[in-house]
Amino acid sequence: MRIETVKCPSCDFVGYFEELHSHMAEDHRDLVSVTADGNHWAYEVCCPTCGESYRQPIRLNFNEAEFSQVYHEEIIAVATNVLIGHYIGEHVLDAAEVDTGNDGGPNGVGQRL
């Protein structure tokens, strides 16, 4: 089975992987949290479909001002990618390919949270 578009797990938006990624990173930022314990940072994502969550330490030691200015958007992008990979792999396809719309092939399919 090969699909061309994917429905957002949080609303009615439908798009190619990259479009879905942009949409979720902008409109559903609440699915990603970035936290600090002192100077140690982590991101956590929670699947809106099944409630499974994944927490990943960020291996950078920066103070809060440096972190928020330099890395916050990149970490949101990575965490959103992990979440979409889980959603597609576990809830949309199980084992099929995703058409990214740019001949890039499967992108993140089957990543487990």
C-alpha cells in the first residue's frame, strides 16, 4: 500500500509528509514540550491518537537564553518528525510506504515512540 497524503492526527488538515510536518510544527506545537532541569534539556512528544509518549534528552548544555534563541525551533522540528513517524507507522500504515511528494521516498515510517 502506498499513500500520497496523510491526515493530521489533531485536525482535518491533509497533506504530503513535508506539508503535514510544517502544519503540525506550526499549528500543533502543544504536542511537543521542551523542558529543562538545570542546564540539561529534553523534548517530549505525545501521540494524540494513542497517548503514547517519548522523551529524548538533548545533549547540549546551554543556559536558557542561549537555548531558546538558537535551538528551540530545530528541536521542535525534530520532535515533530518523530511524532509523525510514529503516527504514520503505528496508526496510518503499519508497514506501507509514504509518498513525500518530492521523490524522497519513505521518511520516518515505523519509528516507534
